[in-house]
Amino acid sequence: MGTLGVPGYVTSAEGGFVPKVLGRVLFGLILFSYFWLSADICVAQYSGSIQGVLTDSSGAAIVDARINLRNVDTGIEHTTKTSNSGNYSFPSLAPGHYVVRAEAKGLQTKEVTLTLDTAESKGVDISLGVATVSQTTTVVSEQAQPIDPDESRIQATLQANTVLELPQLNRNLWDTLSVTPGVVGTGTRGAGASPGGGADNFGTQTPQISANGRSYTGNVVFVDGMNVTSPIQNGNLILAPVPDAVEQVTLQANTWDAEHQLGSSVLVQLTTKSGTNQFHGTGSLLYTNQDLQANPDFFAPVRFQRKDVSAALGGPVIKNKLFFFADVEALWSRTPTSASLAGSGTTSTYWETSQFDSWALQNFPNTTGTQVLGLYPASNYLVPNGATETAGNYFYGKSGCASGQSLINITSTVTIPCSLPVVNYGSFSAAPIYNATQYNFRGDWYATSRDRIYLSYYNNSFNLGQPAPRAGLSAQDIMRNRYANIDYTHTFSPNLLAEGGFAFASVGGANGQDANLQVPVVNILDGTQGFNVGGGWGPGEYRGPNYNWRAVVTWVRGPHTFKFGYNGNHAIEHGDFTPVNTRPILSFNTLFDLVEDNVFQYTFNAYDPLTGQAGKVVFGGQTNPFGFFAQDNWKVKSNLSLTLGLRWDDFTNVSAWGNSGFRFNTLFLGSGSTLGQQITTATVGPVNNVYASNQSNYWSPRIGVAWDPSKTGKWSVRGG
């Protein structure tokens, strides 16, 4: 016998009845609990919206009319009905090309074509005229107004073609943003703007761009809803997507959005391309070398090259339902070091001659200094310019040895000829490898008319050579980064939807790898090239995993679009810098002191005074900030919109992480009636957290206004 379904209920497999309302409530509770218990803050993947008021030719609101929205590229459609005030709204939309279709009995059917930008609230008010008696349907098509009357943000949006075609330094995405009106700075071209890698799309960057009189440290950047701003170093960006994969970038100097605005300077929201019903792709090659630059007159430039290849492809897996998009960028290059830019033929450094090496081996064969010279001779990166300094000039300056003097006494039994070349002059000329790869895949699945799933994965890595003036001490700096993002949206009704997401980012690497470190750091204080690892620092390694999660509920009620949400973050930063800090440093006054083992100074960075042995230099910190927000996008009138928002944040504290034994330490004031006395008797001891108390209970209300006084869409007033 068949099972009879009761209206308003769904039939369970066991034959029982579960109320639809109860099922929806349970789903909402499960969704919220999941993202509460999971662990840089992640916000809604799509935060654009289209809203408006439907009226007849007399200006009266049209109630219960059918409004259909279609994405031109993907064919995905949404349908809703107007409220008692004639309002309609479509929240949580991706940027793209749309058609809004309004239908009401006895009136014209009108279609409005528009383009929605990233995170834009697009106002589309529609007026329907009366259909003629002889017509069953009259379709009138028009374009949306040139100025968005519902947009309260002060922002600029760069489209895909703009991102690709603007002049960029090494195709770096963030460098493009510095040309935006209202934004000042040099992008990634300044010193220190690319601390993890080069000024490109690999590693990490700290672009020097800012607005509102604030510095770059107040910038916050989202890529498809994932916060890619470092929780450790303010303003540092841990991901730069390939330009071929960028759909839009919006830079907001002022925004009143409680969901996204967590900084004080520029808010950047970037949307990557998705697949559509048509296959589409791009490919590009950037090549440059020294032959494409002007040559200096007095020396030969360092030879270098850069081959940067990128490609992207997207399309349908199942039309109108499942789409993919993938991109890759690969770099093969040799990049001059900053010390090499003067080129060969100049004098920027000096080192011992082969004649001096032979003299040292003959006269001090068993000293450690002589063995170091043999173990780490001058590398091929040291290019002599033909000038040398003899022993006479080394000891007595330009005048050299006295007339008739042929030898210089080094010890009571060892001499050196005045004319023996001791030092070579020349330059350090190197163009080490810098090879990198980034690839990304994203999928968009409209599983049902009510369910949307988004998934993306990034992988980013590079190897940067660090040449050394000494053979055997050249090293590599490496970085290996991974990112993942998943987002799920369920539409309960045309007026209610819930969205949740989880994101993961792990940024880390190691410096000073692959060097043959058999001796301490050796410095020669007279300026002769010493003995240190290529790049000057290492070995050491670090990593910063970051877990993000959030849940957002959107409820459309009449002219109001309410949003309620929660987001949380579990950020970790850990590193082991013990090898570089437990390597002793020996300093010698002269090259001759080196071969005689006459140490001037001995230093040691990591020392445990309790054991007398080498100490450990490790770090492990973690923080768990979270926040709640509520927001109302209120369409007060057809030409007036308000954004009312409120955030509450708990930035918690920074505590120790891991089992390495790392602890934070602080100064505890001692006894005494004055500060000086208290410092005199102070002690240093471990503490559990960086701050004395949690950084909690931060309230941040905001209001935004968008007003079109003329009701023509030709100009508007925005503020907040």
C-alpha cells in the first residue's frame, strides 16, 4: 500500500511524520552548531545583492508580483514575490551579468539587464505600465541606471580585463590596486613590501596602499570570502591569486558593512572566476632579460631572465548545475641580488688572493683559520676587476713598505713579502634561481534549486637561491603554502537563507637550507669577505596554520534585508630558529689574525645559563578571536537606502602553543615605594598570555546612507 503524504509535512522512511518547520529549525541548529564547533575570519563567499521596489505607472506598490532573476553566464535562476510594500530582494549573489524580470497580471512584463559588482547592493526599481488589450504579454527591456542609488560604499571596482591589462610589476595582483582613485601608495614596489618571496603572486606581500589617512596596517583583504590578511603581521597578505583567475576586485575606502569591515584603511574583496555554461580560458607569457634593458656605459650588467607562464580554463561539468575553473602560474627565473646590481667591473667587496692562500698553507698549515680558507674558498660569484692590494699596502696603506724593505714580520719566525698580493678587489655578481608555482581549482555546484556548494583549493610554493661569496655556503629559502575554502548555502524560502563556510590556510617555509655548515660564522672586521650562510640568515623554519569558520542567516522582510552572523578564527604561529641561533660567531680583526687563530670576539646567541649548554629558540603562539554581527539593509524609499550594522568582537588573548616548552615571559616589578626601586628588585618569569586580560567586549556600530535626490540615477549622495 502506498503512503499518504499529509499537507505541510514530509513523510519519513519509517512512515512517521516530521513537520517541515521542525526540520528546518533542526537544520538551522545543526548548521550553526557545526560551524560553532569547527575552528583568520571567513565571511560570506558571495555578498552582493539586488533589491528594489515594483510600482505601477501611478507610483503605487505592486503586491505579490513575480520577480525572476537569471544569471546570464550560468543560467542559474532565482524567483521571489514582492512584499506588501512592493519590495523585493535577492541576497548572497555572485558578481556577474543578470536579468531581472518582473511580471504582474494585467501589466507589462519588464526585463532589466544589469551587471552586479563584488559585494555591491544594486538598486533596481521597476515600474510596470498597463498592457494593451490585444497583448497577452508585453516584454520591455531596459538597462539598469548608470549610478547605483542603493550603494552607500565609497569604492572602486576593477573588472577582469582591467586587472589583466594594467601595467604590473611581475604580474603582481596587489601592485595593480595602487592605481585606484582614493588609494595612495607604491603597491609592492617599495622596500620591504615583499617579505616572503618577490614582488609577484608567490609567497607573501605587504603592499603599501592605504586610505582614510590610515596606514597599510589597517588593510583587510578577502578572496572569495576567505580572509587572506595575516593574523600575525598587520597588512601582510598571504595569498595573491593569478590575475587570469580574477573576475573582479573591489576596493572600499569607506564601507559600513558590519559583516566585512574589520579594518581601518582599505577593504579589498576579490572574486575569482567561476565556470559558466561556455568553456573559456586564457594563457599568457611574460619574458624579460638583461637584453631588454638599457646597458650602462662603464660596466657589464648582471645577466638575468624571467619566464612567467600562466593559464586558466573554466566551463560546465553539467550545464546550469555544476561548473569548474582551474588556473596555474609557473615561474622560472634568475634574479640579481641587491648586492649584484652594480654589475661586474666595479669595486664593492674584496677577498683573499690565491697567493695569500698558498702563503697561509705554507706558514700556518695546522690552524683552523687556514683550514677554513681551504674549505670555503671564494665562490664564482666574486668577480675580480684586476686590482689587488699587496702585503705592504695592507699593513702600511698607500705608501707601502719602506724603501729597501722586502719582508714584513708576522711572527718571530714567519714573514711575508711586501710585494705579495693579499687582497683581490671586485664585485659580488649573482643571479640565483627563483622558481615558483601556484595553482588553484574551484568548483560551484547548484545541487538543487535550494542548495549551493562552493569549494576551492590553492597551492603556492617557491624556491629562492641565496648565493654566498664563499663556495659551499650558498643556500635556499623555500616557502610552501596551502589554502582551502568550502561554502554551503541553503535557501529555506525566497525570503530566508543560511550560509556557512570553513577555510584553512597554512603559510610556512624555511631559510638557509642546503648550506654546508661545518664551521661557525666567521667575520673579518677589516672588511674582507667572511664566512656565513647565503642570504645571511638560517637555518630556521616557521609555519602559521589558520582555521576560519562562520555562519550567516539572511532574512528578507518587506523593505528590510536582515543579516545575523557569527565568525571565528583559530590562528597559530610557530617556528624553530634554534640552528641559526646556536651557531657560534667568531670575529677576527684581520685576515692575518684569522690564519693565526687570534680570535678577537666570540658570541653565542642562544645560551642556557642554567645548564651552560646551547639553548633553544622556538616560538609557538595561538589566538582564537570571534565575533557576532547584525545588519539591516533598509530600502526606506525608492531613492533612499540605509545600512544599519552592529558588531561585537572578542579578540581573546595570545597564549603559548605546542609541546616545545615555549612560554611567554614578562617583567614582574618588585617591592619599593618608587618605580626605580621596583625595577631594581624586579624579576622575570613566565606568564600564560601576552596580555594581562582578554581583549574582549568590543562594540562597533555603523550606519551608511545612499540617497538619490533626483530619482533619476544620474547622481547620488553617499556617506556614513
